[in-house]
Amino acid sequence: MASLDEGSLVPALAIEMPNENVVQTSSKKGGGWVTAPFLLGLQHHEETSRRKIHVVAVVPFAGSSLASSITSYGVTIDLLQFLVLRFNISNIRASQITNIINSVTSLSPVAGAVLWSSLASSIASYGVTIDLLQFLVRRFNISNIRASQITNIINSVTYLSPVAGAVLCDSYLGNFLTISVFTFISCLGTLMLALAAWLPSMAPPFCVGDGQLGSCQPPSPTQFAFLRLAFSVTTLGGAGTWYTYVTIGANQFDRKKEQERFVSYYFITTTVSTLIPSTVIVYVMDNVGWNWGYGLCAVLSAISLALFLPVKWFCRDARPEGSPFINLARVVVSAARKIKLRLSVKEEDYCHGSGKHSNLTDSLSLINKAALITGGDTHSDGSIAKRWRLCTIQEVEDLKTLIWLFPLWSTGIYLNIATAVQTNLTILQSLAMDRSLGPSCWILYFVAEVAAEVPAASFQVFSYISMGICLPLIDRFFYPFSRLLVRRPLTLLHRIGVGHVLVIVGLAAMACVEARRLQVMHQRGLAVAGDHLDAFVPMSALWLVLPLAILGASSAFYLPDQVSLYYQEFPASLKNVGTSVCLLAVGIGYYLSTTLVHAVQKVTPWLTDDINSGRVDNVYWILAGLEGLNFLYYVLCAKLYKLQSSG
């Protein structure tokens, strides 16, 4: 019989441990997995405000079913009492340790496997597009502005397509099959990109001489068509993964706090997945070869699929029951057919069904007529006889929820327009600045030993680092501190609003840095370098770090909370659509960003192929001003919206 070691808190395999401090229980198994290394399997239970945990072995996911079987015969321990009595730890200290363990072990084995798989998948997805601008310019000899527009279009489709994948998932395939099939497709797409960069016949020859684009051979129609096909297949693969991982992971939990915690873990994982492409994959592409970079992305897609497939035998996956949009269409048709009828004040005159909504709300009362029972609408047993003339109260309220959520969702479109423009402008700014780290930058000394200068596409990594740091800090410190100040917890709407404000500050900071760069250029009397990627102003590109950190902090506020909001508020049959509508706003934002860039080019001389002859700082000020107006629109929408979920 195994037992706990005297001086260790590491749980050992325990089948039985007779002790007066051990309380046996027959409650159903809860899920619990340490997701930091994702290897410690802790099954947990709750009894009032205390957490009881199974004492199990340290096992990897491949043996999680064994761990679950063992713990089903195991015992539970009152962790707080166990630490106090067994290790003589003070009550306060034991409470702190218990809270830390509870926060880390709140995810199920399936959720841990989902995070691992999503990590590999996200690294591959971000790796495809992280250095796309330079890939088009330097490997396919496309001009800066045109490459920027192509990049935005590809990003737009990348973010729009998951909505179609979510509809397919909710309606027919389910989460597991959707992720499996589309991950395989994504692997094929990245292989095609690797071939496009590797085979000489699939890309134009590299530029020679001074590297000016005018002397470079553009891609042939066949080469450009193959490149477009490769990106199309890769984009199709991403359509079924992205936020589908969020849904299948959150589905493993019943409580909203656990669901929100999983979403936070997911975005921490996503942040990590952006750091690797921004550093390792970019370095491989710039110094080893584009084919090796995209080949690495293909390998990661295959690893993601291999990690996810075992989930099939353990996950809780909602069975699709046809298109949920049909029910929404039925509400519209039913309400239109009864447009001339008057609403009744009697509850028995409406079709209640079995949903959580037992009564109709007063908002958008015209739609309530869809649930009004008239002659011939029901059978003698009360069941609905005419599905396109009568709907349940739940179906009516689901449509109302979507209608009220639409204005809030629309505020995210411009937020992503500004982000799309800023991301590409940051790359162009860093290309025109001194990107060397220098010997005085001792904090980044190791990076300096690996590369003499930071790749231009890697500067966005500072935003991801900031987001990764801010996510746990916001959850642990900002929200509790703000609750003490305002004497009430911040809602999801409040948190998203903070993100909007930080975006304005970040864009203004980017404008100030660019204005300073232009000032240095004029003070040094530098001539316009022309359309030349190697021309730069002797000003450190590390000045971009602070604005990028502010923008990363803004993402830590509004991204996870947007996903949590839509996951909780959307109807149960539209959970995947709810989590993917954030990507829909991102896709529309990237698409419209090309329109904004084109409009600025037509009206002003601020955006040119040579950033030194333009006024990018004025573009940033325009973006910040428009985001200020967008924030006022968001405040109005938030005040009009009432959260439909309880708790």
C-alpha cells in the first residue's frame, strides 16, 4: 500500500488509507487536471466551501483513464484539514495553498488534452501568417502595400471561415469530428505552402542586386494560383478548429466560473502559441528557409491531430440536432404570420415547452407572437402541430438574445480594423528602425546571442507577452482590487470596456513613437531612401515595445471576456457559433482594414511604399480617434443590453 511521503506534498498512489482524517465519499467523479504541466491527475469534489481531492498517481494523459479508474476506488481528503493536521501548517497558509491548488486543478483530463492539442494547432496556424508580409515581399516579389493588402485579405478569410465551421459543427458534425477533419486539412495546406517555398518552379527567383522590387521578377499566374490554393486549403483547415476548442473544453464543465477559467487558460495557451511563431518559426523562416518554417507548421498540425484523437473516448460532446438556424427562422415566420393578432396577458396562452425561460420578456414584444397559441397550432396532448406557426418561449427568447447581442458584437469590428492596420504598420515601422538589441540590453542577452537583431515580424511578440502576463494578473489582482473600489464585481461588459480604453491609449502611443521616428529622421538630415526594405532611421525599434505592451494588455481584457460573454449568452444549440462570432468580427475587421488603407491612400499622401516619405503617425491618430467614437457606441450598447444569463 502506497502512502504520502513524510516531507512531500506530491500525491502518491493510494488505494486505501484508513485514517480518522480521511472521509470516504460516493459522490460522482469530478474532473481535475493540473494544466500547468498538464500531467498531475487530481480528481476533485466540492463539499460546501471546501475542496476534497482524490489522492492519485502522477500520470500523463495517455494513462488518465487508468487514473480515473484508480481514483474511483480511492479516498477523498479534506485538503485544508489535511495540510493543517498532517503537516502542521497554519490555517491561513493552508488556505492559501488550497486556493492555489484549487485554481490549478480545476480542469478535467479532457480539457488538459484539448489545451495541448490547441497549443500545437495554434502554433501552426499563427506560424502560417506570422511572417506572411515578408514572405510575399521577399519570396514572391510583391510590393509592400499590395502585400499588406493581400495579408489582410488572407487574415480576413482566416477569421471569417470559422463561423461556417461552427455552423457545420453545431448542425451536423459535432466538436470532435469537426476538429479532427479540419486539422487534417490544415496539415495538407501547410505542406502545400512548404512546397511552394521549396520547389523552384512554384515561386519566382529571388531578387538580386540592390533588392529593389522594380528589378525583381513577379510570380507567374501558375505560381500565384498554386500559392492561392495553398492558402485556401490552410484557411479551410482553420475553419473547423480555432474556437471549437473553446467549446469542447468548456462543455466539460457545468459551472460558469469553471467555464470562464477554462477560457482564461485557453487564451494563456493561445498567448504561448503566438510567442513560438513570433520567435522560433520567424527565425527559421528568415535564417534557414521558408520551406523549413512551413514544414515545421505541418509537423505541428500532425502533432495536434495525434494529441486530440484520444479525446474521443473521454470527452463530453453535445450531439448535433440539425441546423439551429431553422428554429430561428421558424420564430421569424411564425411571428410574421401572426402579426395582426393581439398579445394575450394569460401565460397559458403561450407555448412554454421545456426551456429555461418560463415567461416571455417584454422586450421586442412583436416577436412574442410566435409563441402565441391559436386554433390548430397544437395537438390534443399539447404538443406543437404546426412547427412554422408556433414556437416555444425558449426559442423566442433565444432569437431576442441574438438580436440584443448584435450591437455589442458590432463594436468589435472597428476594434479589429484598427488592430489589423496597426499590426502591418508595426512591421513596416520596425523595418525602418534599428532592430539590433545591443550589448546594453542585458535582459534580452540570450536572444541577442541567437540573433543580432529582432526580426520585424517578431515585434508583435511583445504584445503577446504582455497579454500572457496580464491575463493571470487581471484575474488575481485587478478584479479583486476593482471590486473593493467600486464595491461590486465587474461584469463582463465592464471588462470589455476597459479593453476598448486601452486600445485608444495604445494607438496614441504608437502615433507618438512614429512621430518621434520621423523627427529623428529629419534631424539627421536623412534623404528619402525610396522603396527599399533595408533603409532605416537610427532609432531603436524597442521604442515600439511600450505601445505594443499596452495593446497586449487591452487584448487580455476584451478577448477572453468577449468569448465568455458569447458562450454564456448564446443559445445552447449555438455554442460554437457563439464562440466563433468573435472571429467573425476579426475577419470583417481585417477585410474592411484594406478598405480603410485604400481610402487613406486615395485621400492623403500618408501611406506610401516608402514609410519614410509618409505620415504613419497621422494614420495612428485617425485610428485612435475612430476607436474613441467606437467606445462611446459600445457604452451605449452595453447600457441597453441586459445580461440574459443568471449568476
